[in-house]
Amino acid sequence: MSLKSPSVAPDRATAPATARPRPSLSSLGRIPHGGLIAVLILMIVFTALRADSFTTSQNLLNILRQISVTAVIAGGLTLLMTAGGMDFSMGSNAAVTTAVAAQLLSHGQSTTVTVIATLLLATLIGLVNGLVVTFTRVAPFVATLATAMLLDGVALLVLNGMSISIGDRMSALGNSKLLGIPWLLIVAVVVLVAVGLAMRFTTFGRDAFAMGGNEHVARLSGINVPARKLALYALAGGLSGLAGLMLLSRLGASAPNTGGLQLQLTAVAAVVIGGTLLAGGHGTIPGTVLGVILLGVVANALNLLQVNSYYQPVVTGAVLLVAAVVNEFNRRSGPGH
Amino acid sequence: MSLKSPSVAPDRATAPATARPRPSLSSLGRIPHGGLIAVLILMIVFTALRADSFTTSQNLLNILRQISVTAVIAGGLTLLMTAGGMDFSMGSNAAVTTAVAAQLLSHGQSTTVTVIATLLLATLIGLVNGLVVTFTRVAPFVATLATAMLLDGVALLVLNGMSISIGDRMSALGNSKLLGIPWLLIVAVVVLVAVGLAMRFTTFGRDAFAMGGNEHVARLSGINVPARKLALYALAGGLSGLAGLMLLSRLGASAPNTGGLQLQLTAVAAVVIGGTLLAGGHGTIPGTVLGVILLGVVANALNLLQVNSYYQPVVTGAVLLVAAVVNEFNRRSGPGH
Amino acid sequence: MTGRTETGTGHGADRSAPLVRVRGVTKGFGGVAALKDVDLDLYPGEIHALMGMNGAGKSTLVQVLSGVHQADGGSIGVDGHDRSGLTVRKARHLGIAFVPQRRELVMGLSVAENIMLGDLPRRGGFVSRPQMLSRAREALAGLGIEIDVRRTAGELTVAEQTMVEVAREVRRGGRVLILDEPTACLGAEAAGRIRTLVRRLRDEGVAVVYISHYIDEVLGLADRVTVLRDGRVVRSAPADGFDAGELVRAMAGRDVVSHRPERPAPADEIGLAIRGLTHGRSIRDFTAQVRKGEVVAVLGPAGDAQSYLFDLLSGRRRPLSGELHVDATPVPMGRVPASLGSGLRCVTGDRRALGLVPGLSVDENLMLADDRFHRRRLHRRGELARRSAARRKDYGVVTLGGDPPVGSLSGGNQQKVLLAKWLETAPTACFLEDPTNGVDVAAVADIHTLIDALAARGVAVLLASSSAEEAMRLADRILVVRAGRTVAEYDTTAITRDELVATALGGAPQ
Amino acid sequence: ADGGSGDGATSLGFVNGANTHFHTCLLKAVEQTAEVKGAKLYSANSKQDAGTELSNIEDMIARNVSALIVQTVNVDALEGDITKAKNAGIPIYLTSVATDDLSDILGAAVVDLKKVGAMDAGWIEKDAAGKQVQVGVVAGAPGAASDLLVGGFKAALPATAKVVANQPGMFNPAKAQDVAENMIQAHPDLDYAFVANEEMAFAVRKAFDAAGAEDVKIVSVNGTEEGIAAVQAGTLSATVANSAMTIGQTAVEKALALLADKNGDKISNVPLTLVTKDNVAQAPQYCPK
Ligand SMILES: Nc1ncnc2c1ncn2[C@@H]1O[C@H](COP(=O)(O)OP(=O)(O)OP(=O)(O)O)[C@@H](O)[C@H]1O
Ligand SMILES: Nc1ncnc2c1ncn2[C@@H]1O[C@H](COP(=O)(O)OP(=O)(O)OP(=O)(O)O)[C@@H](O)[C@H]1O
Ligand SMILES: [Mg+2]
Ligand SMILES: [Mg+2]
């Protein structure tokens, strides 16, 4: 419980916020993620007033396209963390995928083959994480931190330290639109909606909550916990792969240090800001989406507002902190929806 | 009058987190961290056979000097994580310290003033983390991830993006020795021993275990949990500052991106490999020390063995993974629970 | 025992000055009230029992008294000073000690450290381990408990944990001692010791708040009884003003009768057979055969063999040796799926750790197992609520508000959810551990009826208990275990409760 | 693609690659020159992340600047950038590197990294004067920049000079210092060391001195004030000055010129100077005040 916010009455494990009345902001309290939404709206209004280019549909589409890669990873991570797992290697997995895909394409493989092959590879990598976590008792964070390093190296090896361009292969995915909506965004939305629905409306999703909430009970209730874990880690891997391909299609090339830890940390930040507990048992896709959007908007706003590049991390950090605090002040963790 | 029967506490079986079986008084005879030690010895033997320069006392001292900065941060983190806390901003805090110290020194402040001022600053930063974590319900990981970003920016601002040299001020600490032992190493050892003793033998330390194990109980037991948390985060901050000064004294200059996330992740990796639980309630300094040494030896070995730079992260990650797995198996095969 | 006569001493205390004075306290959770305008006076040298049905608000009230929760309205006075908005630490400084309903120990630390936590003995800034151990031993010895203080708290059985917690609070002393269902999961001897201790403290002038569901225990122990119903005080009077019947009526608002009904004679074929079950010191060569429609109770002192049956039968843990047959087909042991697949349903006595997912809603917990057995792919709230409604009703699950997280339910209601979760999954055979742990009188009766019905449906029921009544009330046959071995077997018709207690448990009731 | 800012003045978007000393000076130079030239400047920083770089460029396009100046985090990450800029009809000017196909870009202020490495190698050749010597390399982070630099260096070394160690310093002084300590340990009789930038070079110097290898001669790259001072003081033996200031100025001036007249020549090579004790005076200014 220490990784969650400490609750005043732990015997009511999932009702921490109910333990102390919070008169201030109680109006927001009813709305889930009220705090996050408030901060987000503030950010948007402020930026819109200062930089007119912000509200142009072009810019808004940019923001959405820019966050879609993170969104896909964050989506998978939300489900995994809700089930009490953790994959710190998703960014690096994505990096490996970009590298391998770039190599395959530049060696004249067809896009279809490449996509299928790399997605399989990424899923396999996720599965390996799953095997380690499930069949040894190594803490997920530890295991995947190690695999993250390992995969970063693998990506370098695959690229042999060079950058590999794929010309305009896959650029359809990366740059063109459907009915004015970027393909990348469509993919991200599909993934998030799918994961969101799965978490809310399928037994698979509910099993994740049960496992994250109390793994013993899950097992005793007839849930095949090991199988579920493997599936979840494999899924996380697969989504990392997808994110990798999206990244590649955007950049048109794979270079060392693409994706990797940077991407991972952004995704993790988005997920936890969105209210998913590191300790498992609670998580929501809407929260994650808000987290991802917030980060995207901040980054964009900082550019449009011409904030000195040294101040940018300062502001980003500050906004994250404020968002987290405001959010906690009126969080009502229900039975995980 | 009814007589009721108890149920087997799941902690005796395989409950997660605090209930995870751990080397303790109940499992004497078995070497704690056996797996870690085994891997470490293997690494050492292997390297010694392949690179004769490895075993020279000079090289061993190098390794120890190189790890001492990480060691100080890892030491503070071990105590904090044992108490159920987390500070992901220690590396960035160190970066800020190096930057500020470099500025002060280059603006002709005396070393004494600089050291005191920066240590106070670092402690203050830690304290702020503590305040956020204690008085809002933001999860420590989230809060300190945000402050980490923030501080990285602050470091850039302080340096104004340039690297600032301090000539040979402080180089006594950074490069000279006492009876053949580098000062940096001495500082690190003192810190680790102090923290280790505190954790084992002082109320402060035992209270940390209690808070990490079950914060509610700690509170019920009349432990002043908020005060303790503030103290722990402040301490973590202070030690980050110390680490920062050590880093500065070694480099003789502060450049952008010194310390920061890289340093943080290395420290975290060392701590968790050493068997400290992210969930709190368990942690040992010996474990952390082993973790730090393992990472140091691997890095050194990779250089001496002239490993291709692309393979270096692969090897590091693999070694970490193996160490973690072997360590858990060794624990598992322990007698009883 | 002679609880009645002892109650006299309580009245020796000065009636004019209550130590703690609670006035018009209200407490709500998410808008719904758990306590409504509650008054309470605690006098030094008095044992004040709180009684009420599950969810009546007992725990909430004492949690407010001990600063775990802050009241929404009303006042709390301690020796005349207003202390509204107590925090845990303030309460402790005022000498209010609290043993919660839920076990609260640092599972990773040693028993000694748990007992001494908050004031570890120091010498020269360092914790003095010898002193810590000796003082902890004293504290336990004071209650006549033998537990190695160097053991890790996590290794203890729930009973042992309770004793440790009581010892901890007693050692810390204080003028008010609050015990929330301390005997709910204790064996006869342990429970007896607790009561003796409580009397001693009372006689030393401590004000004791004692929560329990056991009528006879309360009547035998308390000087004053306050009855809560739906968060209101319905009656508060000296204990001698009550008799069992009234007390039950006050709590339930109706009469509760629970007598052993006529069940159809058990069928001949064996529903559940256990042979030569052995696991370390815990349980040795245990053998039992339960016919379909038969209820067999395994009765033993707290923490004896019967407490290990759940882990072994559910497949959580592989026994060193022994075999299990359900409906005449052998079941591989040490594998949960195998155990479930055989149609055996094991209901733990440790609902918090092994029974429920606190974060999930009541309905989801109710249907958790069933939906998995039926391989349901989809999860719809409305439809789930419809399916679980019947179970809520049959098992009398009371919640504040629609479908809250099960973790927010009162102890007894959680227990009902747990039973409903398992008993409604069409079992061939059932293993029940402590089915009425922490459940109120009315619910106990209901649950007993449900178990009768279960047997009547032709299910083989194995019951692990250390409650002689429960065994006598439910079982056809009773196996008595001791030190991991089966020492006797009785036919319920062939023995009286007192004989059973005398021969089996040694520890005579009060 | 003109008149981004309302007053019709030319507006430039500068996307910087990171926050190192070099990048900071580059930014300053670009800002100052833009001011002198009366062009409105928007700047952003990609923090060494290709994805961020692309986002930054999109943001600049959204702002409809007259031209983009890009200090890329990575040569081939440019692929996407250029496509984007092209589709938006916004000309893009590159610093430090150039693409093979010049048709899509407005122009580039190029630093020939191979040549930079080669110049350092040349100095070693001259200094070693035919003796058999051992050379250690502390490279940057794996990637094009470091590889070109080190590649050029190795290629130009004489047969008598043998590269006995080549390890990555990750452009991070702390890491470089560790690497150097270990390197001198494994190769006590090292004669020369090539370090991929001066920040690392100072750290390497410290490591060598601490190991009593004061006589190992270090050659490096940049020509920062500190670097030149170090050459003068002899702690560094030689460094190749590729002035960030010059790059920045060239970039802005050329970009504006090319906007005015598309068929000026696109590539301008940034002058490189090998700075040694003898010619510190000729060292160009590295960073604007
Ligand atoms: N008397 C006791 N007091 C406390 N704990 C006990 C006692 N008896 C058994 N246990 C616990 O029950 C478990 C059973 O012991 P043992 O390890 O021999 O079974 P096991 O078959 O090895 O378990 P597993 O199958 O999980 O490895 C142990 O974890 C031990 O901690
Ligand atoms: N933290 C909480 N959040 C939501 N509801 C709560 C919380 N704590 C208690 N409740 C509700 O308040 C009511 C009173 O609970 P309480 O635990 O006081 O009952 P109780 O008298 O102790 O019952 P039992 O005898 O079963 O322990 C119950 O309906 C319970 O569901
Ligand atoms: Mg075992
Ligand atoms: Mg209760």
C-alpha cells in the first residue's frame, strides 16, 4: 500500500479519500479526475489566450498526432499496472521494433511482412518479460528495468549505431489522414477504446482488477493467474511494437536513442498522473488519456508560448506536480471504473 | 461460550509485498543475497582471467571511487524505500547541487560556504518532496518524478546551458587519498555504514521498517509518521546534495546533463537488485552495497574487456536480470518459508 | 464463571464524571450515514459493551473514539475537555488504546518489535534488543501467552496475532481500552484469558469498550451494554438490565431462533474423502470421510490442524503426503484448478487475505468465482447486479449505498459476501472454515440455515471450527483434533456439548 | 510560405537539438544574428529526441514561419522533418549536417565531422613523428555524429599509431572520466587520446593525471573558451575549433539570403581550425557573449 497514497483507514482499503472530509474542491469531487480536467482546461485557456496559433485545427491535430505514440504505450501500461504488473521496457521494446522494422524495410522486405514480423517480435519480447515475472519471483519493476537496458543495447546492435532511413515507406500511416484525421491518431484511439472497453466490460479486464487487488483471491476464484499474466505482458509487448511502428512511420527513419527510456517515462508519467496505482487494483483509461493529453498540451504550449528551453522541463514538472496534487485532493477511487 | 478457530495467515504461504519471505533471523545458516554474491564472484573471476589489469589494486580502487557517488544516493534511497517512500528526483537534486556549487565557486565563494549552502539547499529540496508526499496524497513516485523533471530544468537554468569549471577547488575530495584510500570512497563508506547502523539499531530505523510495512500500524503505535517522513525525505535530499558535491569534486566542472536521470536509474537499479522492496517494509544496506558494486564491476569489466559499445547495455541488462533471477531462486529454495 | 457478581465493582466508580463523553456524534461515508446522533458515556472501572448487527456502526464508533475517523458532527469530551477532531496520536496521548477489528501488525517485523513499536527501549541512542525482547516477553507473559517473541508477525496465526495486539495495547496502558471483537477468532483458552485480563484492567480503573457478537460472553462480562442499530443507539443500560432475549430483540428488532432442523439422512456414497493428510508438524495423518448430505465438523484448539485444512484442500499448498477424493474421483493436491474442478469449494476463514478483493464492488465479489466457472466473457454492471441481487437478499448483505467496494463493508457483511460467493456455485463438496466468524446473531442463524439447506441438497460439508456450539448445531459427526492428530470421533447425537468441550478442548467455557 | 508573423517581417523557426554547451552557444548565435537581421525568431529544443524534433517542427509549421533552421538530433531523423516541411511548403535549412539530396532543403551550414577527426589524427601523426604510438579513443554516444568523428580520426591515423582502446563516453563527462580511468588502467603506456568533445576531454585529463599519466597527450573537438585555455595551458594538446557562433551566424545569414534568392549555393562549409599551443591566437570565437 505504500506505493499508493497512504489511506487513513486502510481497513477500508479502497476508500482513502472518504476517510477525511475535504470541504474545498468538493464540488469537483463528484467528477472523476476533476482535478486533472481542471488543470488541463486552465492550461488550454491560458495558452489559447496567449498564442492564437494554438487553437488552429492544424495545431490541435498536431498535438493529437504527437501524443498518439505515447498514448498507445500508456494504454497497454494502464491495463498491465491495474493487474499489478509493470513493464518498464515498453519504450525500449518500441525502439527495438523501430530498428528491426527499419532494417527489414531497407533490406527490401515488403511492408506487410515487416509489420507482421516486428509485431510478433515485440509480442514475444513482452512474453519473455511475462515469463520472467511469472515464473521467477523477481519484482516486475526490477525485471523489466533490466530488460529495458538490454533492449536499448539490442536496438543499437540492430542499427549498428547508424540511422537507417525507410524513405517514404509507411509514410501513409505516419503522415496522411483519413477524413482529415491523422491515421496515427485513429490507431491510438482504436487501441485506447479497445483497452478501455476490455477493462470495463470483459472478464479479461475484470480479472486484471481482481489480480491487481488480491492475487491470492484471484487464483482461488478460478482465474488462471499465470496465463493471464503472460497474456497481459505479451499484450504490453505487442502494443509497444505497434507504438514503435507508429514512431518509425512518423520519423521515416530509425536512429539510435529513438523511443527508449524517454518514451517510457513519458508514458509512465501519463499513466500515474491519470490515477492508476503502481500497486495495482485500480486504473482507468480515461485518466490515462487525460494524462497523455495534458503532457502533449504542455509540450505544445511551451513551444507556442516561446518558453525558453531551460524553463520547459521546469514548467512541465510543475504542471505535472500541480495536476497530481489537485487530482489527489478530490479523488474518489471506486471499485475501479 | 463460543470458541473460534483461526485461519492460516496467508503470509505464511506466498503473500506479496511485505509478506514475501525474506532472509531474516528465522533463516540463519542461509547466506542472504547468496545469488547476488554468486553472480558478482562469477563476474569478478571471469574478468580477472581475461584482463589482468582488473585485479590491480589501482583498478579496484578506481571501481570503488567510481561507484561511491551512486552508493551515497543508493544508501539514502534504501532507507527511504524501506519506509515505503520513493524519491525519483535524487539524481536531479544532485545535478542542481553540482550546478549551484559550481556557480558559487566560480563566483569566488569559499568552499566551506558553498558546501554548507548547497547541502542546505539539497536538504530543502528533499524536504519539499517530503511535504508534498506527506500532506497531499500524491504517490511518492508520481510526485518525485515530477520534481525530477523540474529540477533537471533548474540545473540547466543555473548553468545557463554552459559547463562551468571550478578549477582545482575541492579536487582534494575528488582525487586525493587518505592512507591510499580515495576520500570519495571514505565518504561513501561512512554514509553507508551510518545508514546501515541506523536501519538496524536505532528507533528511527526500526520505525522506518514499521512505516513501510504498515503505515496505519505505525500511526496507531504513536509514531509521528508525518515528521518521520519529512525527516526521511530531507535526509534523502541531503545525501543527494552530498552526492552532487562528490560528483563535482571529481569532475572539477559542472556540465548540463551531469547526474540527473541516469544517476537516478543506476541507483534505483542497485537498490532493487539489492532486494529492497518498492512496496516498502524491507530493505538492507548490504544488499544495496552488493548491487552498487555489481553495477560498478560490470561497467569496469566492459571497459577493460574492450566490449563493443553497442554490447555494453546488453551485457549490463543481462547481468542485472540474471542476478535478480538467481537471487530470487536462492531465496525461494530457502528452508521453511 | 461469575461475571455477574463481578459487575458490582464497576458501580464502585464515580458515576458523576464520565471519562469519555460522546454527544450527538454523526459519521457518514460518501454521503450515507454510518452513525446518527450517537451518545455514549465511558466511566473508569467499567466494562462497556457495544452490541449490534453487522453494519450497525460499532467499529465506526470506536474508530471515531480512537481518532482513526473524524466525526462529521457532534462532540467528544475527555475528562470534561472537548476533544472533537481527535487524531490517532492525540487519542493515544489521552490514554485511549485501541485493538481494531482487523488485525493490525507489521507482518515483516518480529513479534517483539510489534509489541514495543512506538517506544522501543533505547540504550545510548541505539535500540537495546535484549531489553526489547524481555519487555515483550513480559507483556505476553502477563496474558499467559506463549509465543516466541522473535518470530515474524506474518508467521502467526490470526489468533496469535490477536493476542499479540491485545498484549501490545495493554502494555501501553492507558485509561481507555477499546477492543473490537477481540474474541471473534480466538479459541476457548485464549478468549478466557482475554476476558480475565479485561476484568483485571477494569478493576484497576480502566474504562473498557468491548465489542462482541456473543450474547453470553457480553452478559457475563459487561457492566453496561449499549446497543446500536443502523447507526443509532437503541438502548443503553446496565448489563443486569438485559437478558439474552431482550438483547437480541434490541439488536435485531425481532426474535432470532436457531435450532437444529430435521435434515434428510445422508446418502450412502462418499462425497468427500481425505486420507492420510500430513504436512509437517501442522497436521499429521488426517483422515475424514464425508457422505453426501452429511456435515462433519473438525474441532480443535485455535491454530491446530483444522486451521491448515484450507491451504491444503484449496490447493494453495501441497501437503507432504495424503490424498483427496471428491465424489469418488481422486483429486491431485497442491493445484487450485484441480481442487476447483473437482467441485470442491473451500471457504477461507481469513476473508481479508484469501477471501475477497477489497477494491472490487460487492456484486463483483459475489459473482467472482461463479462467472469464472461459467466462462463468462462479458461483464455488464446492470446484468451483474440482477444476478447478484438474489444472493445479497438470501445472505442479508447490508451496504450503505448501491454497490460499494467490498472493502468498505462491515466485517460481518464481508463474511456474508464471502459465503454467498462460494456456496452458490453448485458445489459437490464444501469445506467451510469458521463460516460465522464475526457475524451477528441473526446472521449466524441465517448462515446455519443456509448450511443445513446445503447439506439437504446432498452436498458433503466439512466444517473446520473451534466452536463447540457450531459443531453441535450443524454437524452429524465431529472429529476432534489435537496437536495435528485426530484424537476422537463422536456422533453428535451421542454426546452433549459439555462432554464435547470437556473432552475435546480441555479449556472449559466460562 | 512567407509573412508568418503579422507585421509581414520574415520569421525564422530554429529547432535546436539538445542542451549541451555547443547547442547553447549555437542558440545564442542564431538569436543574435536574427536580431541583427531584423528577423523574428521562434526557437524550440528537441532534447536529443527525434520524436520531439518532429513535433517541434510541426509546431513551427503550425506557426507558419518563413523558414526553418534545424540542428537535428540525428542525421536521418531529418527524413521526416524534411517531408513535413516540404509538404507545408516551408523551406528548411540545416546546421552541422546535410542530406545527400540537396533538392529538398534550403541549404546547410555543414561541419565535416570526418575532417574534424582527420585533423586531430593529422596532429598526432605530426607529433608522433613516425614513432610507434598507442592511441585511446573516448567516443561520444553511439550514433552518427560520434561515428563520423571517430571514423574520420581512425582513418587518418598513420600506420605507426595503433588504436588500442575505443570506448563510449556518452558525451557525458562523468561517464568519460570513469571510462578514462579504466582505459589508462588497461593500457598504462598510452601515448595519445582522442576525446569526442572538450567537456569530456577535461574529465579524461583529470582521470589520466590522477593515474599519473600526465604525459598522455589529449586531442579533442570544439574550441570552446575553456578548450582554448586548456590548449594554451597544455592540458589539451590540440583541438579542432568548429565555432558554434560561426555555424549560427552562417545559418541565419545564408537562410535569409537563400530565401531572397533561391539559387545561391546551398552548402556552406563551416571553417575548421586546428588549434595548438602555437596558434591559439587564431582560434575563432566559439560562443557569443
Ligand atoms: N507451526 C507453524 N507456525 C508457523 N508457520 C507454519 C507452521 N507450520 C507450517 N507453517 C508455514 O506453512 C508453510 C508450510 O511449510 P512447508 O514449507 O514445509 O510447506 P511447503 O510444502 O514447502 O510449502 P510450499 O508448497 O509453498 O513450498 C511454511 O511456509 C511455514 O511457514
Ligand atoms: N470507509 C468506509 N467507507 C464506506 N462505508 C463504510 C466505511 N466504513 C464503514 N462503512 C459502512 O458503515 C456501516 C457501519 O460499519 P461498521 O464497520 O461500523 O459496522 P459494525 O457495527 O462494525 O459491523 P460488524 O459487526 O460487521 O463489524 C457499514 O454499513 C459499512 O458498510
Ligand atoms: Mg516451502
Ligand atoms: Mg465492526
